[in-house]
Amino acid sequence: MARIVSLGSALQDIYLIDHDDLVATSIGEAAIFGKVLVGSKVDIDRISYEVGGGGVNSSITFARHGHEAIFMGNVSRDPAGAAIVRTLDREGVDNSYVKFLERKTTGTSVVLLDTKSGERTILTCRGASEQFGNFEASDLDLIQPDWLYVTTLRGDMQTLEKFFRHAKELDIKIMFNPGVRELENQKELLKLLKYVDVLNVNKEEASQLVPGVVLAELLYHLNGYVPTVIITDGAMGGIAGNGSEIYRFGIYEDVRIKDATGAGDAFGSGFLAALTSGKSFRSALIFASANSTAVVTKIGANRGILTGRERLHPMPIQKV
């Protein structure tokens, strides 16, 4: 088993779940929750309190897979922060590197979820998860992880560079799933990719970084920066290459989506969890797809995360 540090956000997700008032209504190419009127009072069927955030979700995947999972992120000393810490404890994630920020609330998302379609709108106050500059890369000296798994740091390119550079000095491998804020800093992000061992992006994100229209083009250009690249494309599956193997893959299973929150985190962390357990590149991609599929069948970003002990069925995947 591996020792893996997850550096990223921690959020409490509050779901407002309804089957008729939050029906998605199309307006041209966009859609709104059409029955919610300004100034009205809407009865919601139920509320569900969950925890999420890229750092928390990924660390739960690693822990359930049997790895030594360490989470690094910010919360506050409030009920939401306490719920996150309890969840990490229950999942067997080392939370000794969680930091409590004063004068901040724990990051919170309110998720408006239509149970008929699985469509959702997320309102997020990042709070304590808005910043990461209070973390020191020197913590890696004591932890000595095998891998550093990083999700969005809200565009804090300085902290990213600090951690990436120090990780390479310690011979720690890095898997990176950048967010919107990092992608907005394209030039800086491309410079940071020299430190990265595995890059996980979707097709739209890949096209923001390098030239290309089709998946094969995007993969070719990104492989010039990073040895292993995974590009997902929603229901179309995706493509992945590690320098010696390239695979086109579809979705693991066509399921009814209850909630798509956390699907991307489940895919990326699922891939690394399987790979560091000794699975082949191909098998790790299959587990990543299965993990993502399992997550979208449940409400909450991590309730459906697999353990790695499940028997998986075949899925569309082809070596190119």
C-alpha cells in the first residue's frame, strides 16, 4: 500500500432535495430551475448534510482502498468543520494536518438537486478553503509520502509551485487535477507541469491548455509536458496515455445519475488508488470509471466510493 497526501478543499455540502419544484427548464442552450420564483416560498422534500471538497473526496478513496491517506486542508472551528473532521476520522484518514482558520467559516456548498433528472445547481462559499498559503511544503519532510495528490488550490500558483518543487526534491510523485482558477493562469500552469507525473483533466480543460480539437490531439500535446495524461469526456468516456500505452475508454456502466457531484474526484483518485495498489494502467482506468459511476448513483460526493475489493465487470476500453 502507498502513503498518499491529498492537498485540497474541504466543504460541507447541504443538499436541498426536491422532486417537482426544482425541475430544470431549458432556455436556449441554458437551463434553469424553472419553478422557483423570486420572492416565493418553496417547500423542499428533504435536506441532506454531506461533506465533500476535492481534498476530502480523494482522501476517502485512498483510505477505503487501504492506502495510508493524509488530508491537508483548511476548516474552521464550527459545526461544518467538526462534521468534516468526524468524517475523516470515521474513514480512517489522517487529519493531523488539518488547519483551523480563525475569522473564517468552513467552506459550504448548498446543492439544489432535482431528483427526477439528477440536475443540480451548486452555491458555494469557499470560506476557509479559499486559501492555502498557510501550508508549508516542509511538512512533506516529516510525512514522506509516496504520492502527492492535488486538486484545485483556487489559483494559488505560488503554493502549488512550492509544493511541487519540494515534492520533486524528495522524489515524491505528483498527480494533479487543476481547477478553473489554475486554468485561468495558463502560462504559469504549463510551467508547473514539468513537476507532474499524472495529469487528469476533462476535454474542455485540456483545450484551454494546448492546441487540439479531438482527444488524440490533446493527449499528444499534453504528453509533451506530462508523462501520464488522462482526458475525460463525459458520457463519451475519454483517452489516456502514459508514453508506452494509449487507451480509448467508454463509460463503465449506463446508470441513472442521482447526483454527479464528486464524479471527477472519484475518477482521478480512483485511478491513483488502483495504480498504487499494483494494478496495470488499463485496470486502473477501469477502476477509475467504476468508482466514478458508483459515486453518481448516490447523493453526496463520496458515499458511493468503492473499496477496490469489488468484482468489476468488463467495460469498453481499447488500446490505440
